[in-house]
Amino acid sequence: MHFFVLGICRSSESEKNSSPKESEAHASAWINDTERNNALKKAINLINSHGWNVAEIVEDYPISRDAYFSNPEGLEYYEQAQTDGEVVVLYIPEDLCDSESEKYLR
């Protein structure tokens, strides 16, 4: 499994060919794929499908359940990704949220 923290920004049709914007929010992604590039593509595609673009990769590493031994924060998402294959949690400033459900993409 791979874990990513990604800086994200709102996407729009007019910005598709312009330079990348600064991150407006962050997403944490747990992707159950042993290949890093495949995992990153899955995370990016899921984020893009909800109207956001990835502006930067903040953290990127393989992760196992052992990583949660001393601090269980995020363990529920790791376990959910084991079952569903992918979990992405968006951390969006309240003024940018369209809805409460937008904060959790699974």
C-alpha cells in the first residue's frame, strides 16, 4: 500500500492549459497497490473526478499496518483501503467546500 499527502487546488476548464496553481487544500490518500506509479495515478484520478487537481506531492511512501503501532491516527483509513482498494480524505478550508460530503472521498 502507498500513502500520499497531496496539495490540491480547484480545477476549472479555463485553467487546464495554464501553469499549476498553489495548493488550496490537501488530500491524504491510502492506495492499495504495490506499484507506486499506479497508486499515484489512482489517487490523482480520484481527486480529479471530484473537481480538484493535484498541485504538489507533499509526502509519498509505502505504508504498512505497523506504521500505526505507536500512533493509530489514520489506521481506520488504512484498513478501509485494505478492503476498498483506495481511500482519499480531503482537508478543505471551509470556505472552499461545496458540501460536507466533499471532505471524504472513498
